[in-house]
Amino acid sequence: MLLIDDGAGGVVGVRAGLRDYLRSHLTADRIDRALADGASPDATAASALRAQELTSMQSRRELASGLQRALTSAIASGYARLTGAPLARDGILASAAEIAELSQRLLAEGPVSVRGVAQTRLLLTNGAGPLHNRRSQERLAAIVRRAIRDLDIDGSGLAA
């Protein structure tokens, strides 16, 4: 049973169907971008399912592991790569403390906001972003600090 925003300031319970699961899977990147920007995870059944998946400990462990692999790869060699994608080594090394903190926060027990988790997933998967592209207009440390801040449950309904 999922609680979904009814559009009139309340919530309604719905059972997720096969269509909702498929939509959640097939539009995961779009949903993740919306969640990272602050969209309510309760807007649709698909976004609620995706929020549950993102905030699961398994997903959080995988994201923390990806951050650690990026950090280890940047420290270990002059040419850093993460699963075939090059890494912005200088930015990663300059943001090492923040990246380590984000990884630790993802692994901490207790609920987290889906917004910060979605931001972390996008950081790892966006090849044009500051983790992979040193020419990115975004500053890696600022993005990581925002994800750390946005992991906190802030009472706005963004927790899943």
C-alpha cells in the first residue's frame, strides 16, 4: 500500500500495480532528477516506488560503494576511471573529505531524505557532471555538500 498525494492537500492509499512498477523502472532517471530537485515522492505511485527503492539500505550501500570506488581510483592512479567512465581526479581529490562524509552518511542507520539519495545517484551516473567531467560548470564539493545536507529529513515530506 502506497500513500499518494491526492492533489487536494491530502493523501490516498493505493496499491501499486504492474504498470506502476514498470513505469518506475523505465523512467527511473527522470524520476530521480525530479526527486533530486525536490519533487514530492508521493506525487505518483511510480515516484513513491522509486523513492522506496532509492532509500533502501541496499541502494544506499551501492551508492556509498560507488563513491568509495571513485575516491580510491582517484587516489590510486594518475588516470582515474569508474566502470569505464573517466573521473575528474583533481576535483575528487580536492573533495575527498566531503565524498567520504557523504558515503558514511549513506551507510548510517535510520531514515534519509530521498532528495539527497537521488542527488548522489545522479552525481555518480551523470557523465557530464563534476564527478566525471573536470570541465563541468558545477563544483563537485558544492554538489556533495548539498547532497549531504539534503539527506537529512527536514519535515517537508521528502523522506521515503
